[in-house]
Amino acid sequence: MTNATIIRPFGPDYGPTETRNSILLDSGRSGEPSEVYTVPALVARAMINRVAGALPIRTTAALEQMGVAAELFADSTVDGVDFEGYLGELEEFCGLSSSVARRSAEGIVRALREAGQVLEAERPRGAELYGATLDAGGGGAVWSRRGRSLAVIAPGNTPGAHSLWPIALAYGYGVVVRPSVKDPFTPYRLVKCLANAGFDDQISYIPTSHETVDSIVECADFTLLYGGSDVVAKYANSPKVVTQGPGQSKIVVDCLAQALEHLDLIVESITDHNGAACTCATSVLTLSGDHEEIAKAIATRIMETESDRPVIRLPDGRAAALRAAVLAAAGPSRNYINAEIADADGSGYSTVRPAVFSVDSDVNTRINSEFGFPCVWVASVADDELQRAISTSLVLTTMSTDKRIVDFASADPTVRNIYVGRQKTTWMSPVVPHDGYLSEHLMFSKGAISC
């Protein structure tokens, strides 16, 4: 990229316009920095109240408009940036490979196109959609909103996260999106396309400082909030906040031979999305005592395929902090790729290398450590520790022949997805819950009768 991108807040009765404060985004590569204008808390609250007061669009019409938005996202030019230019922004500023950027963006398009299928998968069978007519003389239920506004505190680790929240528009919610500075491009393009498809009163894009997040959460009826363990802990007891935190996704194999048979799948699960997605595998567990050999095999294959992935570059300070955190979590565990984690080259930026650790002690703590780059913990699990080891997993892929694993995972509410057999942890489908359905928090069945 050679031209700077300027992103401005916008919504009903507001903008897009320049504001007093802005954030510069420097990719650390060639090209000019991008600039994102931010709004203060008072304006953010006003924009939330504005979309909350908009009349909800009937579900059938909303689904049609989401289909239009899908085509706009894929084919239109938004503020001078076409689809290929948008993918270039993801590569330049977000560090995504061209294939991951395209696949993530196409996942958003697919989610918009298949919104009707998602809605039918989520809706209770006995409840009618908003706008439906109840049969005269019979009682029934209408699937209804618990509130009027949803704020999305968006992540920057993967564009794919933006395939999850647009369905709230079909529920009848007004939505405001507060982007991450790591990827303001995806939500900007998506919100613009949704507004142009007919949701112009129901949606806003509100870049803000981190200090404004609490004000947004307080004002909105519900908030879908992405963040680390500290953020999840902060809002864990709030019934109006739906948190999306670290995934701690895992793969279970019986032994070295099985790991070698599925080695490419394991490596792709670790390195997909540059290891930044919550569905990326951060631990590989073996039921035999051969975890060191498995770790060596994974490390070798990752190094063999290194040229297939974009290089992760971070400012020296951030890279040093990341290195310190990883090594503190690792303790005596051995890294089979690069003991230093990050290499500084004198440019002010450091190259971060993948890490594959063989874990011999404090297994249950280390396998749940997650750092947002390809970093995996490989450990053997004793029979009496198996149930505990697989818990707290956004995705659990098991290729093991031990049928107890599926039983344990099915009964454990901290395991959110179970993939049995040859399936990457990063696989997603719009109709398959990511971390439960969003409607579990935003909707309820209201009794109704027509006489």
C-alpha cells in the first residue's frame, strides 16, 4: 500500500466526519500510516441511544438486507477501497497472509448470506419470528428481544470474529461497533455495507479510546466484548456482558504415530490466522508418554512450512514483553524452535518466531497459557488427569480412540465445541455455535395469543 487510509466514525445523524482526536496506525512495513478518528464517551453514548431508539426491522426484511450487505462487502468500493484493496489493508496493517485475509473476509460474506439459516438454527421451534402473525384463537410464543442495543467491543486478532455479531440486526437490535486499533478496517467496511443495505438507522461505527469502553458497556443494553483473561474476569459477573476471551483450544491424540499421521492438521490448527485466533490450538495432549517426540515433530514441520506464513513483526518493546511473558509461563519447559522467541534486528522491530514447548511439570497451568501467536504446549496426560486437562477449551479436537473424552467433554460446560476426528480446531460454520449462540443472551420466548 502507498496511500494512507482515513477512517472516521459514522452513524445515524453523525458523519462520517473528522473529530478532534485520532490514532495513527503504523504497519511497520512500507506505506503511509492509516488514521482513525475517535469519538469521546459523550458522543459514543449518544450514538448508542440513537440506534437503540430506531424501530426494529421485521426479520424477513432484515435477512434480505443482510444478503444485500454480503454482496456489497464482496463487490463494492467503500470510500475508495475495493475488496482487493481491503484485503491489502489486512495484509499491510494486520499482518495476515493473503490466504488467511481472503478466507476470513469470505467467511463474513458467507455468514451474511446464510443469516436466515443461522436464525432458524438458533430459534426455538415453538417461537415465531418478530413480525410473524399468530394463528387466531391459538396461543404461542414470539421470539423477542431482551433489550434494544448491542455494543460490540471488537477484537483485532482475526477478521472472522465479525461474522458473529451481524445476526443481532436480524433479532431487531440496534448495534454499535467499537473497533480494535489492530483492525479497524473490517468493521468499518462491514458497518458501511450494512448501513448502505438498509440498516442506516440501526448501526453505528464508533472508534474510541480504551478509557471509553466502560462507558459504552454501561450505556448499552448488552455488550459483546472481546479481550484477554483480565477483561473476561472483570466482566464475568455482569449479566449484560457477553465475553469472548482466550480460547485455550486443544487437540488430543493417542500417541506419536497418530500425531504423525495428522501432523499437517495439527500444525495448521496451531499456525492458522498466525496463531492469533481463539480457535487456534494452544496445546496438544497425548495419552502416551511420548510428548517430547511429538513436540519435536511439530516444531520440525512448522519450520519446514515457515515460508508459507507472514512474518510476525512487533515493536521491540512489545516483543520483549511478549518474550518475558512466554518464558515466565514456560518455566523449565523446552522450546524446540527458538529459545529467544523474538529476534531484534536494529530497526526498532523484532521478528517473533513460533514456539513449541514440551511440558513436563505444572501441566494444567501451562497448557492453558495463550499468547496470540503460534505457541503450543505439548504434554502427556495421565489417565486420572484427563478430564481436568481437556476442560476450559473453546474447541477440543480429539482424534483419540478413547471414547471417554467425548463423554467428558459433552458433560463439561467449559468445553464449548467438540470436534471428533480429522478436523482443524479453526474450522467454523455460521450455523455451528462459536461460544454458544449469541441469541442465548439477547433473546427470549414471549407468550402470546391472538383471539
